[in-house]
Amino acid sequence: MPHTERFSLTSFDEFGLAEPITRALADEKYLTPTPIQAQTIPTVLSGRDVVGIAQTGTGKTAAFALPILHHVNVKRKRPERKACRVLVLSPTRELSGQIGDSFRTYGRHIRPLAVALAIGGVPINRQVRSLAHGVEVLVATPGRLLDLVQQRALRLDQVEILVLDEADRMLDMGFIHDIRKVVAMLPKQRQTLFFSATMPQEIAQLAGQMLNDPAKVSVAPQSTTVEKVDQRVILTERASKPALLAEMLKTETIDRVLVFTRTKHGADKVVRALEKAGLRAEAIHGNKSQNQRERVLADFRAGRVRTLIATDIAARGIDVDGISHVVNYDLPNIPESYVHRIGRTARAGATGVAISFCDHEEAPFLRDIERLIRMPIPSTDKRTGPRPAQRPASNGGDHHRNTRNGRGNHQQAQRGNQANRGNHRGSRPQAGHQPSHPAATQASPRAARPERPTEQKPGELGGVTFLQRPVEPRRNAATRAPR
């Protein structure tokens, strides 16, 4: 079992970091470490392996970048040709670029310091040249890293520290086999750091295989959502979602809104629907070129675009302050992803709003989310059509559970691995299918209901029975089966 570290350091000066690093922190006006930094930095400086769990926006990058730069500065040596001393693996191009920028920012007074980037979507020849004389830090996506190794432009036998950032998303994107290939090429004597917003069982098992007596640092349970996020659910039909989103964007007081869809095609479709409603929006996903993605992100940061539509995979690299709203246009079929999505708002002490659209097929996903966060989410019913009738629970209920839990199944992993190689060029979304709930098989004769808010009751699915049985025989609350 990993040992859990607890530290109470309140200033970066207390860590004993090298002077060039503390000077860079002063330049950035960083004075007080975040909880994940206070716990992680001393542990990494001691040379131990680390498993770090923290929500997005908590300062994970600095938590590993600062002690790594201290190591590089104290143990100065020239990198060997086509080699790197530190290897950081991340799932997306945007996140890799941000990590590389952080290393350059915190290490600006360490000279020489070579930080290289190896990501898909851009010509590989420039990356080959950047590695020719060796680098201290290489930040890479798994697919492009293996491409460079196969071209003999990179060797991994000199790696002193390995970092896996967003390890849970690596698993969802099908990179698990690539990661195992990379680890097999690394020296056994190394320091390994795992950082992730969530820690599903598959990642915990992988960490157990790759790390040596790791210390566990965690600032919150993996099921905890950001406390300052106002969470809501709107029950609706799938066909009503485009108009519902347009109405919400026109009526809510919004600074910046990040809208999550399940698929790349779905993201583009939402953009077109908003444009028809006279609202400007941009999409960011794996089918966009790197230049397109950088332009859209720059416009979103600058406020020129107020609405950004994204898939889970692309959003892992979006680090933008001032996002006032997160909208789950499609609910994620992995409940931990919900926690990570809504963590994009309410940063730096601000408040935020998370609104989720839920149609009848997504009812099981909502149930799983509420179970994970251990609380019901207030809901409003805006359904206007008839309700699907419910099949007996024994007829296929387990099938849905197996479908949702198939995050690591072989077929999905193979699809994600093939599509995402070279950093998810043309990647399939992590939830590209929509499993039908076993109950959604026949229409109920019950008449349409008018729009109404619903009272929240603990233990119920948004205070609303989603999939109801036919009208006769009608049962009262006392005879219903327990949920």
C-alpha cells in the first residue's frame, strides 16, 4: 500500500529549491503552494516514487515540475545525443504544450536548459532536430514518442525521471499498450511519478506494477466535486437539446462557457445549431489541425469566443481561467469524467455553474454520477414527449452495467490506440457509443406533461422517475421496489 504523505509547508521558500527556481517563482508572484504542491514537492525531492491525485486546476504541473527542475539544476550534466533526462507523458497536444511552457517558465534562470516537445499534428522533422543533441526535459504524447523511437531519433535508456500526467485519460484513450512499450525501454533505476484527476482501478493496478514503494499524495477524494460549483440537471429529450442550449446561452449571465459533447461529430453539429440561432461558437477536438486548435483556444482565452464546444479528450489541455459555466450537452458514461469536467469552472476561488442535459438514455449515467459524488443533483423537468415504458429490471440490467464499465475492454482500447496514435489523430471519442437503457423499448401511452421544476429527494434520480411502467396498474410510493 502506498504511504500517504502529509506536509504543512506554507511558503515556496521552505522547500529548499534551487535559487534559480525560487527567483522564477518570485517573477511569477507565486508565494504560497497549493495543497497538492505542499504535499508533493518534498516527497519528489526526497527521490521517492509518487502517486498524486488532485482535481484539475490544483497546480499539479508545478507540483512535479519544480522538484524535477531542482534535480536537473543540482545534478548538472550534458544530456547524451538523442536522449533525455526527464520524460513527461501526457495524453493531448494542448496539455503537452502547457507542460512544456511551465518547465520553461519555472526554469527560465537555469541555463542551459533544453525542453523539447514531441506531439502529433505537426511535422516530425523539427522534433527530430530538437532531439539531436539531447535535452534535459522531453514532454511527449505516447504515439509520437514511439514514432521518434522507431525512427531512431530518440533513445530512452538515459531517463532519470518519468512522469505520467492525466494517467486516467491515457487509459480512456487506449494508450495503455503504448505506455507499457515505453516503460519497457526505460532504465529500471528511475523515479516515477503518476498524476491524475481520478484514480480508477485500472490505473491503480498499473501504478502498482510500475512504481516502487510509492508515496500517495491526495488533496481530495476522487469523488469530490468542486464545492463552489452550482450543479443542476435539466431533463429533456435528445432532439430538444440544441434549442435548450441556445436558450440557456441567451438567458444565463455567462462569461465563458465550455460545452462538452460525447463525439467530435456532435461538437461540430452543436456549433452549426448555435450559428443558426445567431450565436457564435467554436469547436475543439482531434479532427482539428494543431493550428486551428491553437487559434480557437487563443480566441477563447481572449474572450473573442465566449462558447467553446469540446470533447473530453481535447478538453484535457484547456487551462483557461474565467470559465463561468460548464455544460454537459452529453452526460459522460464514466462518472469520474463528470468530476473532471465541472472542475473546469470555479477556479482560483471563483464560483461556477455546471448544467447537465439528460435524456432518457442517459438516465443510468446520471445515476452513476450521483452515486459517485454521494449527493443528488437538483433537476428541472423540461420533457414534453411521452415517457418510455420500463422493462423488468432483470431483463438486461446487468448488460448496461457491463457496457458502462467497459472503459478498459479490449475493443475500445484497440480502437482508441489505433485512432489516437500520434496523439489521437482522428481519435474516436472515449464514449463514442450510446448504450440504450434496457427500459427504452416502447412508448408509454401516458400523455405529455407540461414543463415543471421537480423537488429534490435524497436517493432519487434527480427527484424524477425517468423510465416509468405503463399506467395500469398504478402503484403508490409504498409499493415501489427500492432503488
